[in-house]
Amino acid sequence: MAGEMVPKKILKVLQGECFDVPPFWFMRQAGRYLPEYRELRAEKGGFLAMAFDPKAACEITLQPIRRFQMDAAIIFSDILVVPMALGQHLEFVAGEGPKLEALADTQDLCRLSDKHFDVLDPVFEALNLTRAGLKQEGFESTALIGFAGAPWTVATYMIEGGSSKDFYKTRLWSYRDPEGFQALMDMLVETTARYLIKQVEAGAEALQIFDSWSGALDPISFEKWSIAPTKEIIARVKAVHPDVPIIGFPKGAGHNLEKYVCETGIDGVGIDQFTPLDYVSSNIQTKIPVQGNLDPFALLAGGETLDRAAKEVLDSLKGRPFIFNLGHGINKDTPPENVERLVKIIRGESV
């Protein structure tokens, strides 16, 4: 098909190519900062109702592409659908976020089973619809990204029962009962790899693994609970789909970042806003394509603050394979005009 032959800059960067104007997309680019999203949410109900409605998820994925013509669309879903696929109850409580039926210890693992995997079928259908929708709406050069949470990050939610500031229960379990914790991680590796493989079969052209809470790990634990599971997932996915690029995003990795890059087998790495640009340029970008790392609050602030911060990222990371993105997700209070301004800066247009 002719549409399939259109070059996709993000895929080329992940193969090692470099562009004067870098390709871009933004984490949480589909969401509450867009009025069209809020309108659809009011009609459909809660977050999960939209995420598991393939037509709604497709529409939400396409909304920011229509507005800003990004170089990639990332499917509208959540990292916590994997616990659902294992049979763990999940709900999103207004003003509080995700709530899960917390796992207390190894004995609770018997409650989990991959027999619930078909709960993910709507995600695959949404990917299929979105891939077709991008072509139908003239966005043939826009790549479609699928994603999953890394086992460590997903495990924190499963054990804490939701978000946490110190990951007390998870860290304690990993130290007190490493064999039991490993059993949970093995289960998550198996299910996550299967999930990502199916996403590619449904139309995803690249994948991202979010290890949002890797910064909570000490160096030894980081290697065991962040690097090792991610490496195993990537090996399993690549065994089936060797040409599909995978981006790793170990938020808060700090000095563990280089080891993560060298040992996991990722094709590109997402950089958070706390990682110095000179370090990224000298130590990371020489090894692998990088993605990042504008502070979402600079985007929220807008104006000259945004201009300066965005140009610093562009100037620091130009000349080597680079995808412009944020250091984390778009803040829900961000004016869409600020996003439009950032897009112009990336493209070298006047603002």
C-alpha cells in the first residue's frame, strides 16, 4: 500500500538517523488539557470506560495529531491494564487516581492468572482502528506507538494498592522476600511481553516501556528489578518482532541510566527533565538515540520561559539521533496554545 511507504521520521531516528528538525511527540499528549478530550469524557464517563471503548480510544489518540501534526501517536490506554489482565481489580477514583485490590504477600499471587488476558482485546482493536484512522485522515507519516509499564513500576501499584510516595510495601517485600517478589516480576514479564507482542500485531510500529518509578531503586535493586525484567521483555518481543523499535523510559534513573542503556537492549531511551543535558549529550546520546526532555512545567508556564527551555534542549541534543519530547507527561492544566507554541519552536517557525 502506498501509505505504508511514507517515511516515518521517528522510526528512522530509532534506526540511528539524524534530522535538522527532530521528530516529536509528547507523553500524555492525548488527555485532559484538550477541550475535545474533556467533552468526550463527559459523554463517555470515566477513564476506563474510554480506554476500553476502542472507538473512543482511537478518537482520543487522534485528537492531538489533528491539532499539532505530531510525528507519533501513542495509543490511549494505561499501564495498569496489565494487572487487570492478571485478574486484579482496578478502578479510577475521582481526585485520587488508580485504586487496586492490593497484594499483601506471596500468597496473594494465587489470585492472579493470565486467563483474564482477553480483557485487553479492546486495546488491540483500538490500535487497529487508529492505524487505519491515521491513514484515512492523511497522517501517513505519523508512527503509532504502543506501550506498557515496566514490571517494577506496575508492581508498585499492585502492592501499594495505588499511587505511593515512598513505595514502602513494595520495597520491603522485595528485600524481605526476594523469591516471592521475583515470582510476581516473572508473572509481569510474561504478561507484559505477550501484551506488547500483540500490540505490534494490532498495528503498533514502535513500543515504549514506562518505568516511571525506577528512581525509587538503589543501584543493586535497579539492576535486579528494572534492568533485568526490561531486558527479558525486550528479548521476548524481539524474538517475535525483531525490527520493531523499543524505547525505554526509566524515569529517575540518574547514574543508573548508562547501565540501563547498555544492558536492556532498547533502541532508544527516554530522558526525564532532571537529567542534565550535557550529561545526556556526552554519555547517552553517543550510545543510543535519545528522547526528551523538556520540563512539563516549562510547557505549562509558556511564553519566554518555554522558548528558552525548548531551545536549550534543541541546541544541546542536535547533531545526533534525537526525538523531542517532555521529561514526563503534559500537565492537565497546560493551555493548548502553549503546546502549539512549542510545536512551532521545534519546527523552527516564528512564535
